[in-house]
Amino acid sequence: FPTARKMDPEETMHLAQAYLNQFYSLEIEGSHLVQSKNRTLIDGKIREMQAFFGLAVTGQLDSNTLAIMTTPRCGVPDVGQ
Amino acid sequence: YGYTLPGWRRHNLTYRIVNYTPDMSRADVDEAIRNGLEVWSRVTPLTFTKTSRGIADIMIAFRTRVHGRCPRYFDGPLGVLGHAFPPGLGLGGDTHFDEDENWTKDGAGFNLFLVAAHEFGHALGLSHSNDQTALMFPNYVSLDPNKYPLSQDDINGIQSIYGSLPKASAKPKGPTVPHACDPDLTFDAVTTLRREVMFFKGRHVWRIYYDITDVEFELISSFWPLLPTDIQAAYENPKDKILVFKDDNFWMIRGYAVLPDYPKSIHTLGFPRHVKKIDAAVCDHSLRKTYFFVGIWCWRFDEATQTMDKGYPRRVVKYFPGIGLRVDAAFQYKGFFYFFRGSKQFEYDPKAKNITRMMKTNTWFQC
């Protein structure tokens, strides 16, 4: 993951989607959805991840959530192996 | 914690290290992997046997990016450090580490023992825990690798799949946690360690410091996960190391790290084959001679030449008059020897060659 340097919103969303794909099976569940529904799914996955890590469950990519997403970790998914 | 069932049906599992990272010596990788598995065998009926060829239950490899038939990939430095697959045939149990990381034993980089212990949790059937103190928490946390890394959450999780230790080797009947002020307290072994004195009993150890009164009480495994419980003797040698004995094996420890290539046989110290275990050991630092107590006999070992002195063993009752036939534990402190037998303790002046005080074993605990 890119280090904690300042990222622009698009880059942030790209990082978050890669993280949620890998550890919260976003891609598998969202591949058939239209754009608007996909956005809802992403918010839901962000909430799921925030709840798992004990963060404030906002559905938003706040700094705490991004900090967790850029921490070295295990490659096994957190949900639905 | 989370887990996937049914886990491994057999409890005696095999593992194979398919390749090695260039970041560490092979011996250090072997030790990190062995210790990472030992973390789980300590609290379950599981046993792990290393094989060096063919297919093992847990195949361990260092890989990068997209690798072989593995459905997951690595992402270069940082990010994902490793992954493993739940119990099963083929890929089941296999464990991969990202070779693009800097693997280490005790320095900068990612501690291989800690990451391996986590990944083996997956290889045994655990999934991630959201308990931030758990080893199975997804993110890397650089814990003290000398402390036993499992939290109660991890232990509850793995024992949900495999149960706890088999009854036979479970804790002995009666009180499982010894009490410092028990008037009948006996010790397995006692040793100094730099400015501390450590009193071993079963799975636990009390620590006191020369110049402060409070007493710490810990699990032996929280310092040295590799040491067995119920050790039988221990002493500090003149080279800032302690030797710990159980049955016909001994371990050498520097600070809080068990040195690699241990345990070794006590017969490498010069004991004859008929000696199967050591009851107690104490080093006289003024003479650089170590006394080993074996039943009613006392051997003397020259720390400088690393050989047994001639003319030994001698009978304890003659060589250390007054302390009786046998010794449970012993240590040296400010020039005196302290011998423990049953719930009694004898302070002995090696120069005057006589007992100067008799006390209860736990006088050191401010009871």
C-alpha cells in the first residue's frame, strides 16, 4: 500500500476499493451491480471494516480508517474466506 | 476469535520449509518456524514434525507477487506480509510469506516468528479476530518476541477446534497456581539472573530484584516459550548466561533469549550415561566452579576448562555438612550459598564450610 503520504480523493478511493476487494470480498459481491448500487455497497463494506477494527462506523474514508488500510497485515480476508 | 471447522482430523501434523528467505540464516528461519508452531502445540494436543521432502500437511514457502497455483498474490514491500490456507488437502494448511518484505529475528523489519505464529493460526483453522490484543488480529503488531504471543482469545479459539492439552499432560491435580506464602512451598529450581533471583515452580516463576522488595510472578512461557515447564535445575554461569535443566537436556539462555541449537544433552558436560537428570546446580563465582547435585552425590564442573573436576562425585552429606542428603535447588548470593530441600532453606558459608542460617523456603517473598 502507498505510505501515509497525502493522497487525492480518487487515489484514496482506489486504495480503499483494493483493500475492500481483498479483505471484505467487495469485488465478488459487487461485480454485477450498477454504479449507484456499487457506491452503497462500498459504504457498507467500509462500515463492516470499521466495525471489525473497532473504529467509528461512518462509512466514510476518514484518516483512522485509511491508517488501518495502510498498515502491514496478513493477506487472509477478514470475512468470508 | 473465528474458526473454520472441522480443522485437522489428525493431531500429529507435518511441516516442510520449501525454501528460505535470504534475509535470515537458515537456523534462524528454522527456529522461527519451529517456535511459531510451538506457540499452538503448547495449548492443544497438536504436534508438529518437520520433514525435508515430499508433501507435508503445512508447506511453508517464501514467495513474491503472483506465485504458482496460489489463488492469492503478494503486493511487494509492506502491505500484505503473508497468508495461509485453512486445514485441508492440497493447498490446505499451506503458508506463504512475502519475500519482498524484510524478514528478521530480532531487529528492524518484520519478525518472522510473530508473522509465522499468526499464519499458522490460519493453517490450523482460525480466522481473524477483532480483539486487538489477539495474535489473530489482522494487522502486524511488533510484540516482544520473547513473550508468549497468544492472548486468551487466541487460546479459546484454537481450543474450540482441538480442545486443550490431553488430560495426561494437563496440570497436576491440586492447586495449579503455587502461592508464594504457602508454608510448605518447595521449588523446582532457583537461579540468579544478573540483578535478579528467579524461583521456578511448575509453569511459573517468581522474580525478585536484589535491591527492591517487590516480587513478580509470571508464567515461564511468557519469557521463554521454548522452555519446558517443571524444570529441575538452573544456574547462572560466569559468562552472563543461565543454564536450565530438565531430565537429560539443558538449555542455555542469554538475557531473555534461548540460544539456538539447544537443548543439548547433559552428557555433553561430562556426566556419565547413568546420570539421567540434575536435581540442582549452583556456580561459585569466586572459584568459577559449578556444583551439580544428583541424588546424594555432588559433582564439580570447571567453568574455565568446561570439564568435570577429577575426584568427583562426592557425597553431599560430607561435602556440604549439615544440609542433608539431597538438594532441590540452590543459588549463590553475596558469597553465600542458599540450598533448598523440601520447605527448608539453608544459608551456607562456603569459606567456613558450615551452615550460618536455617529458614523457610519463601523468606525472599516478604511473607
